[in-house]
Amino acid sequence: MKIGYPCINYSIGKKTVSTFRLSSYTEEKFIQCVTYNLATLVEILKFNIANNLMFFRISSDVIPFASHPICKFDWKEYFKPDLIKIGQLIKHHNIRISMHPDQFVILNAKSQDIVNNSIRELEYHTDLLDLMELDYSSKVQIHIGGVYGDKAKSKKQFISNYKTLLSENIKKRLVIENDDHLYNLKDCIEIHEFTGIPILFDVFHHLCFDNNFPLNIALQISNNTWNPGKDGIMMIDYSNQELNQKKGKHSHTLDIKQFEKFIISISNLDLDIILEIKDKEKSAKKAIEVINKINGIQSATTNLNF
């Protein structure tokens, strides 16, 4: 089991991703920005290695405007040597990697322009992982999209666009995630049955929005959608509810007791966890301590391999 967090590290003392406005785009600013972002990514990875945080979600903004028509610069060729070196660092230390495009990636959108933009964005993400020479256990996760007043029709549109519009390279990296108000695990399972897409199970979203499966069954069902030989072991997202906030608000820091109960409950599963907790690496380090504690207590009587 690998524990990680998404995109931003607060401990290294600098902004993780340098971006700039579209209105001020220049090739010079683009090169400067990407150079900074890749150097910072290396710092984050080295921090993670030192702290045994071996799962990381790379920010989509590492290469800003990569899928936008304004970007004419051949960033793939220019930054290829840097990306290969980053990939070597990742592979040498056996770090699991994922990426998560923003909410504007909607494969079942009614607008064909939005669908086309979404595909370009997915191409950028897969190109980035390919340039780092990472295998297909490095995944790109998306939500299914909108409902548009007819969920059954919208699911069919997702399936159709997946089958007819996406390259095989995108398909090999793509995973779908259950969300907290539109598409639950049952919906993801239906799409998986027609496409074979692995389901990246979001524990918090499931607890917010699901009337079909107990958590232990949901995890097992999701696990069965992964092919370890080509996809790697199952990835999941984990968070807690922020106290005294509206339902679905991610917690600022990890609830240690809840996480400990969760880890004990999944001892029969082999999976990697991204903590979608707002204090990022701080909670991830706490999670490692919880796992070490459990291992210390149960190592004599169980076969847990964290």
C-alpha cells in the first residue's frame, strides 16, 4: 500500500505550481513557468521519498495551456530530457503517479466543442505521462460528467464517446471516479461493464452519495474492475467530512481514529490511497504513522503488507 496526496506540498516553502494568465501568454513566460514547475515537482518528489509518501497526484497545471490553441510551442520536444529524468526518479523509487483533469473535462457534454476540448486535455495528460516513460499503472482520473436531465442517455453518450473518440493510449490510462451527487458507484459499474474502464473508488463521495452498497462491498466491487497486470493495483481517494460544514466538505486534516478503523477494515485488499485532505502532506505523514502503528500491533497475527 502506498499513501499519497494531490498536487501541492506546503512543507517545501514555495508555491508548487507557477501559472500565468492567458492574456499575458508569451513563449518566454511559458518556458520560464514550466521550467520552474518541473524543478518544483522534483523537490516535491524528493520530499515524498524522504517521508515514504510513495503515491502522488501531479498537478494538471505543470504545463499550463498545454491543450489550449494558444500554445504553439513544442513543449514535448523542449522538455523531453527533463521529463525523462523525472520519470527515472519516479521509477527508481517505485512511486505511483496519477493525474486528475479539472471539472471542465466532460466527455458526455452536449456541446461537441466541450467534448473536443476535453479530449485535447486528456491527450495532454497522457502525453505528459508517456514522456516520463511511466507504465500504464499511472492513471488519469475523471468524473463521468453531466446528467442533462436524462442520466441513462448521458451514460450512453459517455460510453459512445469513449469507444469512438478516444485514442487507445488515453483508454489505457483512463479511470472513472464516483462523485458525490450525480454518478455513484452503481453508475460507474454500468459504464465499466460496457468499456472496461477501472473504477477509482472515492470513499468520501460514496459515503455522501450512495444507496446501493456497504463500504466493504463497494471496495471489493471496485477492486474487481482493475487488472493488476496492466493497470496496477486499485487506486482510491480518501477523505473525511469537515465538522460543522455542509455535507461533502473535505476535512482540513485527517481524522486519525476514522482512518485507523478504515485501514484495519481493508486489510484483505491491496490498494494505493490518495488523501484528499486539505493539509496535504501533513495528513499523509500522519496516515503513515497510523499504518506503522497498526503493523506494529498486528504483525504477529495478520498478513498485512503495507
